[in-house]
Amino acid sequence: MNSIVIENEEIGQAKATLLVDKNPNTCKAIYEALPLELNSKRWGDCLYSYTPLHLEAENTQIEVEIGDIGYWMDGDAFVIFFGPTPHSTDSTPRAASLINIFAKIDGNPEIFRKFENFSAVVRKGD
């Protein structure tokens, strides 16, 4: 349980490293629920997709980093951050409310910028 892979016809595969030391319960729950289908919408420079999961808060935060992937409890959503959001006060992404960050994109998260809507499947990595 080290990584996940986000697969989409246009971008191919984007790998993300699970942050097990940061949010172990969230990582485990997400990993065990895979594969997950994402039908994401854009909010500023992030993509969010509702999930069938209902997870508890764990080491939550509002200020996040570009490339972070989180689970947003208020919306039961999988969220990919690639830039500022409507709640940001600078170029740093800011979640709408508390979020569990559970993974980090390996490589350039800018690949998600071209999407207003994004469909993908998240699978277990290595």
C-alpha cells in the first residue's frame, strides 16, 4: 500500500504516493475501496469527485499544497489540488473546509489544469 494510479484516456496514468504516516486510516480506507470511478468537477484549480465513502476526520487541514490529494469529509469527495482555489488568498491551494490529505501526485499536477470535468478510474498502485 504505497501508491495509487489515476487513469484517464487523455492523460494516461498519473501516479500518487500515499501519505500513510500522515493519515493512515484515510489511506487504508481509500486503498481498500479501489477501484473508484471519478466524475470530477472543477472548483478553481482543483478537481473534486463525490465518492460512496464516509470517512472520519483525521489530521485535517485547510491550507494544502499543489499536488496534494485529499478526502473532503463535508462532501465525501476525492479532491486533486493543482493550484489556487476560490478560498485561496495567494497561489497556495486552500480547501473549502477541513480535509484529510492522503496522497501526493508524483510528477507535475499541471496535467489536470486542462479539465473542467474529469472522468477517471483510481486503481491500486504498488
